[in-house]
Amino acid sequence: MNYSRGPEAAGTARQQFGRLVTATTLLLIRHAHTAATDVSLSGRALNVPLSPLGKEQLRDLCTVLYDVRIDAIYSSPLERARATAKAIAERQSLAVHVRDDLSEVDFGEWTGKTFAELEGTPEWRRYNRYRSTAQIPGGEHPATLAARATRALDDIQRVHPGHTVAVVSHAEVIRSAVLRCLRRSLDLYHEIEIPPASITEIAFTANGAQVMSVGRLSDTTAPLVWGLQGK
């Protein structure tokens, strides 16, 4: 699949009511807030449930998505993602399809450590300065993450041509996919903000894949590309 960003490709798909009727649209949703968010690296640790704030965010997210026609829902296997996907699926009367390749980064020896603990280590500083070539001690290489995220999304869009699909995953997975789609270096990760319970939209057309919006929250006042897509 040819990944790019360009209004000419998007324009050929944009039809009545602003809906990309000839596109396959993936709504990449980061799981809602947990107690570890912005505090520590959960990675693939088990028993990381949504926080009270996360449950509130999820209610708002489900309300925004209720009038959007979603044809399928996929999720990372981790609890926080599955809980987010389950709530959306129940409102849409859909089943959740779990894919291991949507899981969070394997942070290896960093899993469970707080950002304060990591801040002074040379490996962590390198990871945040040279993301594309950095090594996570005992963990997954950023380039490997980007490759699996891209393959997963390409596979999903091929299975659901012309449909809208929700994909619930994690910040780094979504961020890596967006950078790959834009053909930008993983070193520019800091330019892509993916807040909890946010939606990033990628449209797949015959001309390739276009990033339509990044990290949109349910309380945004700007119109969403898919906002008028009715059931």
C-alpha cells in the first residue's frame, strides 16, 4: 500500500455530506486513561485497568461514535484496550476482534518503571532523541513496531474495503503508523500527539493512504471528517 498525505487523493474520495464514500476508513483509537498514564511505562504489563477518568473519557468517546457507522472493531489484547473496544462495540452491537499485532510496545526492562526513574538513564535519553535507531533494553525495536503496525492496518483495510473500522490500540502504535503513513522519521514522534481516548483517522483509497486527522478528542469543536456519517 502506498502511504502518503495529499488533498488530491482525499478529494477524489470525498463525496456528499463530507463522507469518504469510496474510501476504507480506519479510526485509530487510543485506549482511555489509566492510573499509569503519564506516570510509568505499562508496556505489556497485565492488570492495568481504566481509571475513573478513563471511564469518563470512554463514555464521552462512545457518545461521539454512536452516530458513526462502524462496520468492525479490532483491539489490542491488553486489558485497557479491550475495555475501550468493548464499550464501543456494545454501543454499536458489534463483536471485538483481538489482534496481537495491535499490542503495545514491548518495553522490555523498562516495563513498569516510572518516567522519573528512567529520566536519568542514557538509554532512555537516546530513545527520546534518536527514536528510529534506539534500542530498548530487552524490548522491541521502534522500527519493528512501525513495521508491524503498518502491516496490521494494511491487513485490516484489505479485509474491509469501503467500510469504516475502529482499531483500538496504544499511543506508540498509532504514532508509529501515522509517521510511516506520512513518510516521516520516527525521530519526529514528538510532533504526533495521541491523547487517551483520542481518534486518529486514516483513509485508504486507490491512490494510497491519507492521514485525515490526528489525536482528535471527543470535546473538539472542529468538525470531524467522518462526523456526518450516519448509521
